[in-house]
Amino acid sequence: MTFTLNEIALLLIALLVGLVLGLVISGRGKYKRYWRDEQLAHRRAIEDRDTRLTAAQERIGELERQTGPIGPGTAEAVAGAVHGRDDLSRIHGITPQDEIALNEAGYHRYPQVAAISSEQEAELETRLGLRQGVIAREEWREQARLLDAHKDDEHARLYKHRATRV
């Protein structure tokens, strides 16, 4: 049998069309399965996330019901619990807001307050919104030395009559 050039060309075209159709049909089911599996895994992940989120919200609610209200002395307890910091609000003239500003300025311990220079004093008075000379009048340095030396009774005796701000 001999084939003409037209017959060979038609035979090659039919072969290529058959090959393409075979590839399309054979992979069709496999990719649908992959798509369904991926969708199922995605739905499960969302359900797991929602379950964990609900459990976390319930736990937060439970903890909020168990904790007591914040009251007097809480700031002192928190300040004492923080490692490396003294409760600077024990110094008469330093409010809790002033303590936060002092901490932001880098003052965390009584010895640091006791060693404040006059330039630093003026800068802190400006930063805290105090009148000039308040730190010296309130004797912050002396109070810090007493508190650092754990002379709480002497500190209370000397400074209990002082107002919080002058």
C-alpha cells in the first residue's frame, strides 16, 4: 500500500487531534478530584479556625469574670512586679502619670532619680509640665535615696504631710 502526500497529512492531523482529545479527557477527572479535595481542606481549615476562635473568646470571658476589679494599690503591685523597676510614684510629688513619663525618659530606679543633675531636673520639669524648681522643693532626690535605702518609715515620717504637686 502506498499513501499519497494528502493521505499522510490527513493521517497526521487525525493522529494529533486524537492525541489532544485523549490528553484532555484523561486528566479531566483527576483535576476535578484535586479541586474538590482542596475545597474540602479549605472548608475544614475555616471550621477549625472558627472553633479555636470561639473557644478563645469563651476563655477570655471566663477570665474576665474571674478577675476582680482594678482598685487602689494595683499600680503599686504592678510596678513592684515588673523586674528592674522601682515604684517611683511612692516619691511624694510623682503621680502615676509622672511615673510613666519618667519611665519613658529612662528613669526606672530610685538611684537614677537620686542622681538627677540640675540640667536633667529642668528638662524633667518641662517634660512633666511642672513649675521650675518643683523637683528640688519636693526633694525628689532625697526621697529617692531614703526609699532606695529601704528607710520607708523615715520617708513616711518626713514626707507624709507633703502635697502631691506644688
